[in-house]
Amino acid sequence: MKCDAEGFAAMYSAVYVDMYRFALCMMKNPHDAEDAVSEAVLQAYGHIGSLREEGAFKSWIFTILANTCRKKWRQQEQDEKKAQMSFFEEDAAVPDWEQAADVRDAFLVLEEDEQLIVGLSVFGGYTSSEIGAFLGKPAATVRSRRSRALGKMSLILKE
């Protein structure tokens, strides 16, 4: 698809709020969410030629954003593991892992695809059909995975 900067900006302006909400859900930090959205937009703009039709822009850019968030999230996990290892090396005190979980902790327990589905559904406001189109899965599969994921979160939050 041929697209100039103004055309890209027009398409982006229709989805930027949802992109930020989704990234915030995934990254848990406003600055990290902003970074993820910025990276995704730069990557999308650089590869706009691979978009075949304008109607697919939303799912296309959300796929890029989801991949960017996953990449950043994995990097954060690795950084946290390194920090924990250095913490345990410096101090033998064991943190209290039995504290009640809040919503973000419950969200982190979910598998990556469950986080993506819950994030797009709850924070992005997308329907199961739209999410299914993004992920290449039937809407019924998305609904059942979302239901199971929310059930897991509910159990964690009740503890």
C-alpha cells in the first residue's frame, strides 16, 4: 500500500488511544507503555509498504504493538531476574511471597496469550471477533480463553 506521512498520521490518530491503553496493560508502567507505542509506530511507519489495504491497519499495527510489548516484557523479566539474583546474593532475607495479589499481579500470572486477549478485551475494548481477527483464532476460542483467564485472575484476587 502506498501511504504518505499524512495518511499514516490519519490512520494512527484513529487508534492511538487504544494502543496506549493496550501497551499500559501489558507493560504496567506509563513510561514503558509510551516507549512501546513509540517503537511500534516507528516500526509500522518504516514498514507501511507491507500493509496491503488500509482497512487492515488497526489489526496490523496492533500486531506490531503486541510483538513490541512482548519483546520489551521479556527483556524486563530478564532484567528483574538479574536484579533478584543480585538481591539474594547481597541479602539472605527472603521476601514475603504470600502477600495478597492485586490486579496487576494476577494479570502477570496469566500466560502470554491470555494477557494479550484480556488486555485487548478489557483495556482495549475489542470484541472477541476483532481479537480473533488480530490473532488468527476463532471468536469462540478467544471468548473461552478470555473467560478462563478472567477466572484465573478472580481466584488469585480472592486469596
